[in-house]
Amino acid sequence: MASQTVKVLDLKINITLKGVGKRFNREWIFRKLDYTFQDSNTYAIVGPNGSGKSTLLQVLWGQLPQSSGELKYTSTSGDIPVDEIFRHLAIATPYVELIEEFTLLEHLKFHTKLKPSRNGMNEAEMMERMNLTHARDKHISNFSSGMRQRVRLALAFFTQADLLFLDEPTTNLDSETTNWYHSELNKLPKTCTTFIASNLTTEYPSNAHIINILDFK
């Protein structure tokens, strides 16, 4: 039986953390984090390399369980279980692998079968917005590191999602593609809650709420 995309209605989602901490073995990455991430805002998770920014994002999007405290997702429709939150989010990180055997067109088609595109965009429109129409039939294995990062970002930007997580988004991007990143970031719906993990002020907007991971060591 062919898989079917589950349609999820747009929701405004708050993420509330009470005393949340994460540790590996005996080392605390962060702890005693009390915060409510409110819908329709942009948050910058900042700190030096290796400080735990990516770990915090993974806890927030439900990939890693917290070691202490309580984490809750709430919307106007009620609480959302952690094992259902994936339906409401999109992720772009430099360490997420793309399917190298696929062409760009095949990858976009595969992705949209799993998650609906934002505003019903089709694959041709996505490639045009990515400035990669010329690479339509090129295999991902032959993409440069910058092209791969642009695809990762595009898949996140163009997915229908209430929560968007971007980890070091301009990694491997040249100045032209960095400008493209900022343009797409500005085009996101105002209701989309965005999390950007970065140690570069150029990667997040000036009105972002700043969360310094070093404050929770």
C-alpha cells in the first residue's frame, strides 16, 4: 500500500521548559532551563562551538529526551505528545544526510510525499526558488557542499511547518547563497516559530530573542 501524507492543520505552538537539563554520562550539557518559547517568534540559540546548541535543538524538536525537568508542547487545540511533534516541524542542519542516489527532482518528490509543501508549491517552483533548475536531473552525489546545504535549507523553508529549526544555516554557503538564505527567511509566514542555532550574528535577524546556552551550565 502506498504511503499517504498526513495533512496537519496550521497551529500556533508554544514549547514550555521547566527545569530541563541534558547530560551525557556525568557531563551536563545544559541544566535548569526554564523558558517558554512562544509561537510566531524567532529565537537564536547562541554560544561557542561545542557548547551544546545543537543538543538543545534536538531536545526541543523531540529527537533527544531531556535528562531532567519537563518539556511540553501546547497549542490552541491542546497539548501535543512528543511523539507527534514531528508532524509540525521542519529541520535543516549541515549533518543531516541527503539521499545521494536521487536526482534533485527525485529528492523533492520523495520529500513532498512525506510532508506537504508550504502553500502547495510544486517541485518546479521549488527548484526555481532555489535557483537550481539547471540541476534538476543531477544526482545529489555530484552536488557541491554549498549546493547540498541549499537543498537542506530549501526542504525546511518549503515544508508546511509550524516550527522551523535551523542549525548553523549558512555553513558552506557563499555570499550569494547566504543572501538567498536571508531572503527565504524573511518570506516565512509570521506565524512560523523559528529556532536558529548559531555563533554568528549574521545568521539570525536582529529582532530574534537570544538564548545563550552558557547561561544554563
